[in-house]
Amino acid sequence: MRLPKQNFDWTFLSFLLAFFAIWSLRATIFYRIDLALPEGVPRYLYSHLLKYLLWVLPAVAFVKLIRRAPILYTFKISTVADIRSFGVGALIGLFYLIGVAWDVTRKHKLSINDLVEKLVTRGGIPFLWNLSTAFNEEFLFRGLVLNELSRTFGFWRGNLFCSLLFTMIHWPHWLWSKGIHTIFSMDSGAILLFSLVLGY
């Protein structure tokens, strides 16, 4: 079932503005709550539960209550990937993990051996938490936002706008924790590029 094309409306714009405002507060002023919690599981639990509450549930509510559209179809949960698409997705995921490993070693001045040793020592729990974060982000941006923008602007422009928004949602925390130079860093470029590929 294909969702009908629509004109851009104030309802979705209002949703986006409210989401950006709330998330900006959470990623800056209220991030102090994260820092006050003990490192490890308590902080991970709080952070990921809050992200689920602020990213996933509002997206589902918007689709169900405002759009009155089918949940599974809108978020592409009911879409079964063919072998080729699955292979391309796996390859993109592999490149992403390599990129993350390179970025971590660069930022923390670690060798690959140091990184592997830390992963083995700490186990797979941080990796699983990050999978949860990725799910929340993909659910909102590649599910709702890309779908809405594509129906209004067409896929290519919709994917570009969605990727720009996805990049910008990282900025409040970066600005708060590291300063304005982070907006123009390789991180922004990498997230934008990766988001464009994920949307495709």
C-alpha cells in the first residue's frame, strides 16, 4: 500500500519543532541528570529509556492519532527486504562499524589492539546499548520523517532534508559539551553522508 502524496502541513512542522525543542533541552541542560548517575548500567538505562520515550513513542502517536496511517507500513516494519537489499544493508552496516572503530581510535588516541582489548574487557553490553540508540533514531528519522518529507518533496529531496535534520539533531549536545567547532567537524559530514545512504 502506497501512502498518498501530500502538501507540507503545519501539523508535521509543529511536531518537528516541538521534538527539536524538547530534545535540545534534554541534550543540554537536562544532560546533567545523566552525568549525576553512576556510570554503566544505570546511566545507560536512563539514557536509552528516555530516548525511546522522546523519539519512538511520539512518532508512533503522530502516525496513529494525527495521520491515522498504518503503523507497520509507515515505519517499514512490515517490509521484507530481498536478498540484494539485505546484502547492501549488511555491507553498509559493516562500513559503519569500521568507521565507528576508526573514529573511536582517532578521538581517544587508541590503537586497534587497545580498542579490541577494551571491547573484550567490557563485553558486548555497550554495543547492544548502541544498537538500541540506532533503532530509536532510525525509527523516527527513516520511518516517520523521511516518509513525511518524501511524500511532500519526493524521495531525493526528502532524503536530503531528512539527513540534514538528522545531522542537526546531534548539534545541541555537541555545542553544549564541545563547542561550536563541532558543527563543522568531520562528525557532521560523516553523519550526513551515512544518513543519506541509510535513507536510500
